[in-house]
Amino acid sequence: MNRLTEERLEVLLDGIRRVRILVIGDLMLDVYLRGAASRISPEAPVPVVRVDEQWRALGGAANVAANAVALGASCAVIGCVGNDAAGAELRHELERAGIDARGIVATEGRPTTVKTRIMARRQQIARYDLEEDGEIDEGCVRSLRERIHEAVAAADAVVLEDYNKGVLAGSVVTAALEAATLANKPVIVDPKARLFFDYRGATVFKPNEPELMAALRTPVMPDDADWMERTRRALGCENLLLTLGDAGMALITAQAEHVRVPAVARSVYDVSGAGDTVSAVVAVGLAAGADVVEAAILANHAAGVEVAKAGVATVSADELRSAVADRLAERHG
């Protein structure tokens, strides 16, 4: 199944260059340490990695923004960082990527979320996280809410990206949904358990299979159109897009159209950040005029490109163009 032709893709990619996306959620800094692991530590049965390469990247909601910009859109973020060195680095990385960071609120006594991955050449062998995942305080909530209405009005689509790190407090979510409804802007939600049922009215609700199973406390049935439609109605969203890892995606639309989108990855190197890519591509696609099925197909191709890369990564317009062309050639060959 593919409703996305190369001609239609070019129309959408051209449109993406003229849209602005707003991402609200948990901003993170990703740190990578990579080197050779040639011996076992005498202190514990763990490998010793001699680091010869390290770099930083945008993570969490910031990676959604980075993916939107990589495809040619402009983007702004709203979220919190600590008043610390990692927060300054995160702001710097956002600005270096051309992302509007004026919506960031600095918090005292709460660190910037940092995920550090230790790589033995091509294999991640450990990760350690520095974070505070309790809900943000009322002062920070007020500051975020003050920024939301103006930022939503200036955007063509809004992404709510929840990593359970506390930024998407209930009243922040309510303010974002109300502002988007008032401005008639599409909202794409990537949920987590804490507020799973609090996103009624979302344009696209995008859980993964384990998240939906845990929230409903029942097995999911992505191939059952009636089950998908009942679930969509229970969640109160316009469109339910269920991501299924190497099984692709299942979509039920507001018109009860049931679509199964098969995975397109030829090889999977690292699934880190694939969900961020999907959120970003669905948002820019809808903002550029795609219907929700086209946006899902586009996002599926982008995810196939992303998981073939090491670590959290972005996907460019040229890479997406090539992926779609390759798939069409396979179908016609």
C-alpha cells in the first residue's frame, strides 16, 4: 500500500519549507562516548571503554524539533532546562540547529535531563541518565502557559512530546490543546502513561504498542479495524496512529479508514529516536497539506531511514526522497 508518489512527495517537501512547527515537551541533551573495549575491568566484570570520540546531540522533544528542521521546516520549542551547564549546552545546540529557543524556561534546583550513552564502537553497552522526573512546579507551569498561546498562534502544527519528565503537567497540556483548538491548528501527541487519557481532541494520537497495551490493560489488535475504531473513540482523538516497531504502523482515521503501513527499514542499527522522527514528520506533513494517511506513510519511510543510523539521528529531505524512490522502484520492479 502506498498512496505517496514521487510527484506528491515533491509537493509536500516544497510545502514543508514554508511551515513552522511548535514542539512542547521534555527537552533533553544526549551525550555520546565512543571508543574501543579491549579488556575487562579488574574492579568488576564489565568492559573498559577507552573513549576516543564524544559528541552531543538534541534529545527528547528537542530531537523532534531537530527532525522538523532537518526536513526544511522552521521550529520553536517550549520546555524547561536546568540553570546549569547542560542547560546552556542544550540551548546552544538548539540555536546552532536554527531552532527558536525563546520558549525555554530555566528552573532552579532541577537539572537539565541528560542521557549519556557509552558505545563500544558500534554497540551501546551502557547508558546513564541525569534527570528529575517529578512534575514541574507551579511557577514553571505558569511560565510555560504564558508562552503557549502566542507560540501556538504563530505555528502551523503543534507537537506534544511527553517523556514522563514532568514538563507536560496537566494544565500545560490543557493550555496547549485549548490554544490549538482556538487557532484551528493540528496537534500531534506522543504520550506516556502519566497523562495518557488527557489528550482528548488531539488530531493525531501516536502511542507505541507497549504504551497502548499498558494504558488499556489489554492486548492491542492493530489489524482489527473495529477494535482500532473503538479505541480511537475511547481516547477521544481524531486519528489514532499506533506504531508497531518492525511491524510498521496501524492507523484509524476520523472517517474510520483503517490503514496498515508496513515497515520499510532494510536494516535496523539503532531504534533510538525513531518515535521522535515519526512525530516530527507527521507534524510537518500535516502542516504542509498532507492528509493523515500520507503523513503516516511519509513518517514510516523516515523512521526506516532513522533506525539505520547510529544513535538518535535526524532525516533530511534528500534521504526521505531517496527512501520513497527506492520503495516505489521495488514495487514496480
